[in-house]
Amino acid sequence: MQIHRRSFLRASALAGGGFLIGLYPKSSALAQNPRAGDASLLPSDFVRIAPDGIVTITARNPETGQLSRNMLPMMIADELDVDWKDVRIMQADLDDKYGIQFTGGSTATPNNWDPMRQIGGAARQMLVAAASQTWSVPESECTTASGRVIHKVSGRSLCYGELSSKAATMPVPALKSVKLKDPKDYRIIGTTTRGVDTKDIVTGTPIFSIDVTVPGMLYAVYQKCPVYGGKPISANLDAIKALKGVRHAFMVQSLLVPGKFINFLNDDPGLEPGVAIVAESWWAAKSAREKLEVKWDVGNWGKQDSEDIARRADEISKRPAARTLRKDGDVDAVFQSGDVKVVETAYVFPFIAHAPLEPQNCTAHYRDGKLEVWSSTQTPQNGRQIVSRVLGIPEGNITLHLVRGGGGFGRRLYNDYICEAAWISKTVGAPVKVLWTREDDFAHDYYRAGGFQHLKAALDKNGKLVAWRDHFIGYGEGETFTHTGHLDPNEFPSRFVPNFLMQASVMPLGLKTGALRAPRSNVYAWVFQSFIDELAHAASKDPVQFRLELLSAGPPAGTQGVMNAERMMGVLKLVAEKSGWGKRSLPKCTAMGVAFYFSHRGYFAEVAEVTVWPDKKIKVNKVWVAGDIGSQVINPGAAENLTQGAVVDGMSELLQEITLKNGGVVQANYDEHPLLSMSQTPSIEVHYLRSNNPPTGLGEPALPPILPALCNAVFAGTGERIRTLPITKQGFSFA
Amino acid sequence: MINLTINGKHHQFDGDPDMPVLWLLRDELNLKGTKFGCGAGLCGACTVLVNGEPTRACVTSASDAANASITTIEGLSRDGSHPLQVAWEELDVPQCGYCQAGQLMSASALLAKNPDPSDEDIDTAMDGNLCRCGTYIRIRAAIHKAAQLGKSKPGSLATVPAGKDGY
Ligand code: FES
Ligand code: FES
């Protein structure tokens, strides 16, 4: 990661004893003298060892429930050789000294694996040096354990706290020269540690963004046009202002250009037009809103309707595709050759919403040209940038406190709610908390893009896949897809099939789209792994066997941008073994399905066992997950929790859809966009294949395979292929 | 004027009688543990006990709760010593954590009545409490664990702190 390549280690003594070692952004003067002045300079990641031996480590990434807060400190603590119970974790606010602060894309593990261990190892090295000087013995005779340096020969030992002041004066090793542990000596990495906030969560301590209060704070609701790009023309503001508890009511216009195609994040206007109501309590603001009457200019998209979109996609599918994303060999020649079996079909998937359980909210206080913000965001840097643009104040005048968020899933990559709070606070000249209703959240999300995939493939007489064509109909303008609504030309099975054609056409869209946990993969896995299943059945082959054969036809391992087929075969074989694939006799109406998917550097294969009753109710009995995320699973308990959650999340997605009517979103709450419940949750068995690769993340890659694995099981049990989501469109539901 | 007992402590409220108990707790009494998820009785994030019954505070008005005794997550135990809180911590149930106060309150009502529930009993009692992060497997395991802990500590599964000043 770039930020770390430009960093170096520096150590300093702390007033009152103790020692601080940190990773600092490179500036030439300091690089030459790692102990030189400039006390104002602060490390991006640091370890502080107090005289009492307590070790404090910063967590710089925002926490929205992906359980990464422990993970980076675990890497440091293991190399430092301290006991986990002596480690304290401190959440950082947004500050440039921390470099990139970001949560998403399963990036935390791969980006931090080396630098975090190096910090811990360097500190340990300096503590050993301090002990060896104190005792006048060679460093090579000193060992460490549980926060102590030990000289075995003489039976002496000193705890880190006692050594910390002296350690601060020892030579600081260069980052690259730090000696790291042999993985077999890990005592914390690979051992479950509990969430640092768990106690606060179970006692109801106010740690979430929605819990923030600031003296003199007012509460606001913000009504936007149900149609994207619409704006208010007039509203009964005087009547609203006269209501009990209401302090202000006003219209907000914005930077948004109605109807303009916008590629988020960079062009995100941040602040959409609307009407703000500010009151003494949130309940008063929300009650007043029920009396609000707004005349909207709905702009260009007031007639948008899901049924029209589907009709239009159908017409487009009958015409040649607008453009080609990838072409290998000659698919048409194979389709026309006559001695192949051709399978042709279409998969249709809807827009869906993020709907994290904590509704969007933000507390902002604008005063004398400066802004202070408390909120949960996965992209605090983007947030600060957009807010600075919206308010017209320099970024340096904005302080952003990172508060725990009740779920992210990609929704809090976008910072619209922060812009609203900032604007409203500036307008009314008081601290303001903006809190959305759940209905606001469903109506104004950055939805996972829907789409249509028209697929055609050919099998030769040995049942081998020899040609694959995909016409993807998505959304966008010209050559540009809507944000995160694109299709990657390297998508599997490209390069595993000699004749491969991937084409696309786009339709215009007046709706914001965005990244949802495992962006694109969360639904392309369903499309491609369902179709591959159809091909396995068409070839009269076992679905695991067919996939293994397909994977062995791939390019050599290490080919840039392509998944490593060996690793995928590893997890596929493991999940088949663990689930007893093809080896168990199953009760009536019961069947198994399999799928695999590569995303965010992670390799996952999953098997679902389902019982489907004649009324099309699906009982998911069990799910087996096999993942390869490298040589170490850093925090196994958290990994299992996240992986099981990913399966549950994927199952929920099979039930969800966002549709449009008169330009607005139809679904308003969880009853219309469901989440799986406890009784519908199967038992989920998780296995990891520890391969000789650097550790990578798992917040996302564990999710995609469950959708196709489950639908493939339904096919195996019923003979009915699910080609349209949500599954309720074909009459299925979960028992 | 509405009289309420919250976590064993008496309160009087003279604001909007239509205000849901959720906002009364959160914004008037500064008890932030009870969470807002859907505002429509659909998710369970706002679950509190009203006279021992699990109740969605977002759709229960202050006037509906007049003279009732309400227990919130803060009243389950402040120090995390209720067997459910202990079990939740031990199994490290939460992901984002946002649903968990509501989950704990529904679970506490279940255990108060049925100190040794089966999987089915748990599913039935908990089905209205959604977890967007999908921690259901651990929630179920933690309820079983709490039931065990409760056996060894008689009286510990009670949900209203008896005879001590509330919060
Ligand atoms: S907030 Fe009350 S049930 Fe969802
Ligand atoms: S832990 Fe996130 S909603 Fe349950």
C-alpha cells in the first residue's frame, strides 16, 4: 500500500515515562534523523508502551461492524510479544496523519499485514536492545514473552513498562530490516479475540452515531423528492413553522444537475434538494413532516417505471449488442458448427437496497466558518471533501469524529447524510442532528444495480464447454456504466473457454447506484454459477465434476487479473468433502447445490442442502462454506461470525427487490424488502483452507456463492431453474 | 401528565402523549440503549419490556404506556452481569451490534418465562428481531448459554431489578 511505502519508523520517549513507536509519513528532514524535533508530527499508526506495561494501539479505520478493529492491533501485538489482555485499542478520528482511512473492499487485511507486523517487531527489537544494555549481555541471549524481556542464563527479566523509557533511546530499525516471527510462533494471530466494543454493546452504552448528543443540539428531518433529480418549487413552510416544537423550516436547492448522468463517488453532489424541518426534538420534526405539503418539480425521471425498463431490456436483447467488452476465438462459428449442444437463456436481477439497521444520521455543528461533525462513514476523506465543496469552506476547517455505525455494507461509502447535516447546521446556526426515517433510507439509497444477462453456451460431444456468449444489458450512458453497475471482462469463465464473447448495452437510468457488499459479485456469481450449473446438467455431468474440469482448462496460475484455478479447485474439493457431496442419500424433496466464486482476492466454494416442499417453500437445512483467504485466518472467531453473516446476507438478497413506479422507489420498509429471520437461518459450517499466500479479507468474498449454491440446490430438488430474482417471482419462499 | 416506571425508577412525562416510548426513552430521558431501526414494528431494534412483555417501543405511544413498568437494556444490568449479557460477551455475538439491545430484551422476556428453551422456542420468540448482519446462530447459542448460567444462579434471569434504584 502506497501510504506505507512512503512511511518510516520513529520512536520517542513520553513525558512521565513510557515509549512511543510509530509509523510516520515520510518527510525528508525526519527521515534523516528519526528522533529529530517537530513534536507536532504524529504517527499514522502507533504503539505506546506505558510504564505500567499497558500497550495502546490506534485503530484508524472506521468501524461499521466488519470486526476489523481488533485485527490490525492483533498483528502488532503478536510481533511485539505482549499478552492481548494488556492491549488497549483507541479509535482515531479523521486526520491526515493516519493516511487513508477507509472501510470497504475487504482491504484491511492485505494492506496492513506487513506494516502492522513490522511496527510490533521493531518495538520488540528496541525493548530487547534496552534490556541487553541494562544487563550488559548480548541481545542474542535475550528472549521475549508476555510483555517481558528475559535473560534465561541469569534468570533475570524486566517487563516492557520498566524498559520503555530506555527503549525510546535505542536505534530505530529501518522498516524493511525488522525481523518477523516464524508463523508457528504466533500466539495472537490465529487465536480468537473478542470485539473491543462488545461489553458496551450488551449494556446499551451510547456508542453509535445515532447516540451522539451535543449541548444545544436541534433535530432535523429532511424531505427529498421521491424522484431522483427532483426539486421543491414551494412548500407550506409557514404552517410548518407554526407547529409545536418546530424552530425552522426551509427549502434547500443544491449542486445537483437534474438528469445528468453522475458517476459517484467523484461527482457525487452530496446534497440533494429538499425541505428541512428543524425542531426541538426529532419526534416533533418528524410529526411536523407529516403535515408538510411540497410542490415538486420532478425533473426528467418522473415517469420511470420498472415494467417499462424490463420491456425495453427485452427489446434491446433482440438487437445486436452496443459494444463488445471481450472477444476470444469465434463463438458464432462454434454455435453454427452443428456438432455442439447449445444452451441459451436469460437471467434477470433487480436493484436492491443496503438498509443497514441504523438509519443514516449525522450530527454537525457549524460555527465561525468551521465545521465539526460526528458520524459514521466508511469513507471519511471523501466525506470531508464533499462537505467542503457543498459548504464552500476549506477541508482544514472540518473536524470529523468517527463514530461507530450500525452496519455499512457499502451504504456509508456515500456521505449524503453528512452534507445534509452540515448544510442545515450552517443555515440555522446551531448544532443539528439529522436522522433519516427507514422510509427515507429505502427511498434514497445508492442501490445495487439491477440488470439482464442473456447467455448462450455450447458443449462439445464430450460435454466440454467450448463457447460462451453473454449480452449484458445494464444501465448507463454511451460507454459508461452507472456507478458499480459494470461488468468486468475478466469475469469467470473468461480465459477458461476458448471461444468467449462478452457484450453489453446500456439503458439510461435516473437512480443512484452504488457498491453493496461484494459489489457486482453479489449477483454476477448467481448469474454465472447458475448458468454453469445448467451447463453441467446439460452435459449430464456432476456439478462439482463439471466445475473441476472447467477450472483445469484455465490459464496458468499467476496470470494477471485472473483467479488462480488451483486455489479454487482446492476450496471446491474441500467443500465437496465436508458436505459429503454425492456420498449421502438424501431424504425426499431434499437436494444439494454447489457454487464457487472469486472476489476481493478471496476464494470461496459453498454447498447448500435444501428441502423444497410442494408449495415451493424452501427449508435450507445446512450450508457448508470453504474459503481460502491465505496462510492465516487472523481472528478465527470473528471470521466465522462474518462468514456466517455473509451467508445469511446472501440468502436475504434472494428475497429483495427495489422497483420503480412514477419515478419513485416502491418499497418503503423491511416488510417489503425483507431480511432473513432466525428461524430461516440454516446451520452454517465454515472451513478454511490455509494456503501459502498472504492473508486477505473476507467481509465480502464469502457472500457471492451462497445465492447460486442455493438456487442450484432448488433445481436439483425440483427441476425448476430460478432465473429471476427475487425468488418470489417464481413462487418460491423460505420456510 | 403520564406516570411511568422505567428500570425501577418513577418518571413523569408531560410532553406529547403520542410520542412513542422509543423517543421518550432516547431523547427525553437520555437512555440511548434502545435503538431505532424501522419505526414501524418490523425489526425489533427498539424492543423493551412493558410489564414484562417484549414490546416495540417505536409503535407504543407514551399514553399507551401510562402507569406501566418499562425495562430497557440499561435496566437489564448496568454492569453486564445479567446471564444474557455474560453469554453475549462470551460468545462475542455482535457484528455491528445495532440490533443487539433489542435481541437481548426479547431474549430476556423469553428466559424469564421459560428458563430452558428449545431451539424452536427460541426461534419463535426471536423471529421478530431482525439482524442485518446475520448473527442469528450466535444469538441462539448465547440464549442457550444464558439459560445454563441462569440455572446456577437462581433469580438471575429476572428482568426488573428488584428493590434497587433504576437508571
Ligand atoms: S424500530 Fe421498532 S420495530 Fe423497528
Ligand atoms: S449485529 Fe448488526 S444488525 Fe445485528
